[in-house]
Amino acid sequence: PQLTTSPATARTQDEEMMTAAVALTSIPYPVILFLTIWSCVITRAVADRAMHNMQQSMKHVATRSGRTWHREACFCLHKNPSILNKRILNFKSFASTAENNNDTNTQQTKTFYQRINQPRHILAPMVAQSDLPFRLMCEQLYSVDLSYTQMIHAHNFAERGGDTFRRNHLDVYDESLVRNVLLGSADSNALIFTQSQRNALEGLSESDIEASRQRIISALQTKNNSLETTFEVKPCVVQIAAHDPDMAAKAAETILERSNGQCLAIDLNLGCPQAIARKGRYGSFLHDETPQAAYDVLTKLRNTLPKEVGVTAKIRLPPTQADAQEGKLGHEFRFDNPVTIEERVRRLIDSGVDLITIHGRTRFENKVTVGPVNWDGVRLAAATAREYSGDVNFPIFANGGIEYFSDVQKCFDETLCSGVMSSESLLENPGIFDEQNIVSGRDTLERQLQYADTYLDYCTIFPPLPGSLGIKGGSYNVAKSHLFKILHRYLEEQPDLRTWLGNQECCTILQARALMCDLRSRYSTLDEEQLKMKTSWKDDNSWYRRHRQSNASAAENTEPVSLEERKKLAKLRIQALREQRLSRA
């Protein structure tokens, strides 16, 4: 209503009505003024457009005369005091609904890659090597943005009576529990489920365990340049191997149930080139030989899993006619149904994948036959995926060919990938995603020793699950395998220590610590000139290049080799390996 009284009378009425309003509620005056103004706006709106008119009217509050709004609002409140409480409730309901709708809409508009914070540095899935302590170390100290777990066989994981397999292989736990165990505010045994893990810790005292914890915390504080002890436990991607869609879906659902919200996506292994993958019908053999089965699994996963959980695939480049002509595909390969990487990518996208990782080699380029990575093929795959999907930012991870920190940026530039995934080079140099100033032999030695020490610290707090490496010694075998790779170039110079590390009697973290002390002491008296004269100083003796030497030697021999001669050479290599194993036993 328009009040037409004189200014003096209006002021008197203002004071009387405001006194009455204050008496009706204990809400502070500024809040009353705001809510009553807003209440007046609602009462003036048409009933079926009340909410709309409220939003529109609120935009004009600042432009109206404060005195006029004041009189109108107080008059309405004086006539109907109960309207205030009703409008307060409506306001709370509207605000809550608007906030929830806004959060939901924001999440729905984000792509999968955006929801997982657009990682650029990725730790690859590696059997018995992508263990929890290694993932935590790389993520918290060495700039890894996203980690994949080791590959899990879907059939073994999902079948009845598979509790032991599940307990021994899936190491994805509640974020707060992992954090509290590391900080010492939770029971240190909370994440120890097997006798194998207890065996690995045998001989360590409580003070030893606490010393490892404090070294990790100190390293985190140094890394973050802060005295705070807060840190992030990142969710991960769980990789499975499967050829049966129903079994894959069942395993994936079980993984989600057991991972406490820490599983971002389920990745299907379509890249493993090992012979065991052919026997198990997974990896690159499944994709090369029965591709439809691979796409059926992915489609089933996408239709089964919640939309917020990603479905991804890790693949290799398909073999080409050019590879066959160059003799890269072996003599048993039949080139019956050649496919291109473009066709392969399109089929994957049709299957509903949210992200694709591409190793820039075929399955025939493995171990001693490994060749230069084909980043052009990865770039073509990325371009195809973005054009076909209609998403110019469709995420592609590039894998392969990363030996140095400089290779990371080179890979980004040449492939236009979204992220770079590292596997073998990361096993030897967990800090490959950080620029390092290594100029001396002593720098290299101390870096590798520090990696090994820090990893053993994480293993002391989170002993690895045994996986398939043994009921009794599997946990330590995982740690031992990491030490072989991190210290490879130095153990090659110290064959007695290498033999002892591989001995079954060396089976605890405490014994590994003693070996580390011995190794360190052997190099402590050497000066820089002496260190650089060692073979360990040369990059050719790194773990990453261990197969390149054999490959280079083979390339020098241009003479054609008959099938019988190849069989003889293979038998000789097998015999040499057997003798080597016996000498280490």
C-alpha cells in the first residue's frame, strides 16, 4: 500500500511498527530488514509466479529508496507477523534447492577427464609393481598425478570363494584410513591383512617403524615447503583383464564395493604383450585377434557401472602391412584382417570409453625386440578420437619412449596427448616427472639410494600385498623387485649383493636395509673420477636400456637366420637363464 501521511506522522508510524516487529522476533535488526524487504516483494507477486517474481524483485532492491522499502515492509509485517517465519522457511528451502541443483548441474557439465582433475603425469599399471607404497611415494613426493593399480584378473576376482585372491590383490582403501595410518593416528596393523605382510616386517621394532614414519612426514613437509602434516591420498584407476562381459562387470562392481570411493575408473587391459596374455585371452592378443570381444566387455562395463565411474582402455598400436614387410611381426603372424589405429579408436569410443591410453608400439615390439616408439601413431589416434567423439579435449594418454624428464615434454609436443604415462623408466627413476639437476656420479648414486630408502620407508608403514608372488614371501618379493630396478646399475657391479638380494633367505625389509648399508659403504670411498669410470655411470647400463643392448647387437647382424638356427639360439638363451638362476639360488 502507498502511505500518504505527512513526513512527521510517517516517522512516528515507522517507529511504532518497527517496535512491534522487533518484539515478534529475536533476529538481529539487519537480518529483519533484509528478510522483511524480501517478504514484501513475495507478497506483491502473483501466486503462481511467486518464486520468479522474488528473484526479479531482489535485483531492484538496491535501486529503491531505502525509506520507502522500510515503510512498506514494516507495514506488511505489522499486518501479518506470521508471514516472516513462512518466508524464512521458503528462503531456506529455495537456497538449499538452488545450491544442490547448481552442484549437480556443474558436475553433469564436466567431462570425466575434468572430474579427475586433468592429470598429466601417470603411473602405469604394472603387475606386482603398482603397489600401494610405490603409488603413494610417487604421488606424494614425485609429482605423479594419477596412478593405476596392478592388473587384476576379473574371473579370479569375481568367482565364489575368491576372498583370498581379492584380499591379496586389491590395495585400494579408504582415504582417511590410509592417511591416519601414515600419520600414526590409526592402528599400524589396520592395513595388514596377510601373513606375508607380517613376514616382511619381521625383526623391525616399534622405533624402526616410527623412524620410517617420521622420515616420510619430514619428506612431505620438505616437498610441500610447509610444517603441516596434511597430504592427499589420491583416488586411482583399477585395471582388470577380462574377455567375458558378465564376468568383467561383476568384478568391476565388486571392486567398487571394496574400494571405498577411491576407484575413479575401471581400465581394461588391451595392451599386455606377454605370452601369458594369449593363454588368458586378454591384453593386446584379445584386441588383435578377437577385437569384438574386447568391445563387448567395454560396452558391458559402461552400461553397468555408474556414470561417474569412468571406463577406460589401455591399448597398443595395431600391426601394419609395413611392419610385416619389415619383418617385425614374426613368421607366424597372418595379416588376414588388417585394422588401422583410426578404426580401433572409433570402435573404442563407440563402446563408451571415457579415456584411452595408447602405447606407441605393437605387441610384437617387446623386450629384446623393442624398437623406437611411434609417437606419430599416438598423435593420429588422438586426432581421430577428438574428431570422432566431437570432444576437442577427449583425453588420450601416451605410453612408451619416456627415459628422461625431457622426454615428457617432447611426448606432449609430438603426440598432443592429454597425459604421459610411464612404466619401466618410472620403476628405476620414480622422480622422472620432476626436473633433476644430476651432473655427477655421486648425484646419481645418492638419488638412487634415496629412492630405495624412501620406498622401504613406505613399505614399512604399508607392506605390499603379496599378489601372486607367494603366500609367505610375496609381500617382500614385491619390495625386492622394486629394489632390483632402482639399484640395477649398481647391483650389476656388485654381483654378490645382487645374488644375496635374490636369495630366498633374504626375505625381510630389515635384511634389505642391511644390504643397502653395505652397498652404500662400497661406494662411499670413491671420488668423482672413480665413480665416472664405473659402468654404473653410463646410461647404457640402466634398467630401462637393459634390452636395448641385445636389440642393438641383433641389428648389427644383417645375415638372414634360418628357422633352425633361431631355435638353437633360443635353446641356448633358455639354458643360460637356467644356469643363471641356479647360480643365484
